[in-house]
Amino acid sequence: MNAAPPPSTPDTPVHYRSDARCLMEDNAGFLIKQVYNSLNRMLDQEMAPLDLTAMQWRPIAMVFLGRADTPAELARLNGMDTGAMTRALDRLEAKGLLRRSRSQEDRRVVKIELTELGEAKAREIPANIARSLNHHLRGFSTDEVSQLMHYLRRMLANGSA
């Protein structure tokens, strides 16, 4: 039995009801996921010359940008469990791209820093991201891209409210 849709007011229209439309290609969430998957496939191709996978370039970029410097922060930012992040960091350390050390303030905390090679690769990452995004946004005007960003930010704000 289908649940009754939530009440709709002029300020809160109901865009989806509990019918087959929620399972079809016109579902906004499904389309967002498809775009995400397409971007990830292209980003993997762009990062291949750097010998980095999606699981590897993101932590390097986050450390380089100063957004995270511990495995736990990286795992949280990348939506991964800490075990998977530890394995990714093991591979990056084996490639000579980062090093881990114990925090001087709290010996339980592991700090991450990029090596010179890791920083060099990190500087190449933004151009690869830009190529992938520009490819996916071909034919969009500047105003359309701004509008898309606005809508996505609104969705994120609605989701976190």
C-alpha cells in the first residue's frame, strides 16, 4: 500500500510521490548518481598518467589543500571507513607520496604529510579535475553553470536541515 504523500503548500510543492517515477530515470537522485559515476570514470582516466586512482588522488588533494591531516579526517571527508583509508594511505606511502608520523601533542594521533613527490603530483590534480568538469559541462553557459551550482547547494542545504 502506498503511503499518502506529504501535504503540499505553495511554498513546499511535492515533486515526487511514492509511485514508479521514484524508480525511473527521471528521479533527480538517480541522475545525480549517474553524473557522479560518469565524472569518477573520467577522473580515473585523467589521473592514470599520475599513477593515481580515485581512492588515492582525493586524499593527496585534501592533505595538499590543508583540509585534513589525519586518516580519520580523510576517511570522513571521502565517505570511507578508516580501514579502507588506511589501506589507501599504505599504498600512497609505498609510492613515496606521503609519510605518516605520530602527533607530538597526542601520540595516539597519526599525522599525514606529503613528500616532495606527493606535492608535485598534487599540483597536477586540479588541471585533471578541470578537464573532466569542463567535458561534462560542454554546451552550458556560464549562467547555467552558476544556476546548477546554486541548485546543488540548495539541495545540500535542504538535506542537512
